[in-house]
Amino acid sequence: RAKQQQREAARAPPRDDAVADRYLLRFVLEAHTDRFRYLELDALLRSAGLDPASCYDRPSAAAAAGEEPYVVLRAPSPRLLRDVVTRAILVRDALEIWGVGADHS
């Protein structure tokens, strides 16, 4: 029963108000991979039981064209994010966002 509760907690929908559950994903930056980045990410999120639309905002036109290799992803737990990223081929890095601001100060 405890394992089932842990799985359900890991699959809970992400909270929009928390910063700790946000991650910066950096994709492989190669011209032939730009069309498949978000398709792969969507498929892996769905296989983990998550809705891609609730995990990240759809990319801008520049990002979709492959000019920006970054996306901010909201994940309900680090373990679930690790499971998704370890199966991804086109994700190079996943970095936890510790804070946000207009500048470095």
C-alpha cells in the first residue's frame, strides 16, 4: 500500500506556484533533431502518466524552429523527472531551477 501511495504522489500534477519543481532542460543542438525534440518529450511525459501541456509551455516559434535549445519543465518529483530524462535521447541536461529574477542581483 505504501508503494502505491508513493507512486501516486510521484504522479501528482505539478504545482504552478512552486519554484523547486521547475527544471531547465537543454536539448541536443543539431539541425536534424529540432523537429523531434518536443515529440520525444511529449511521448516520454505521457508514458510517465503526465500531461505534457501541464508540464511545460509550448515553445515559441524560435524554439520550435530549433534556435533555442531550452525549455522550462514542471515535474511533480525529481524521481519522475529522472525517469523521463534517462529515457530521452535529445535531452542533454536537466537542471533544477533554484530561483528566478530579472537580473543576477
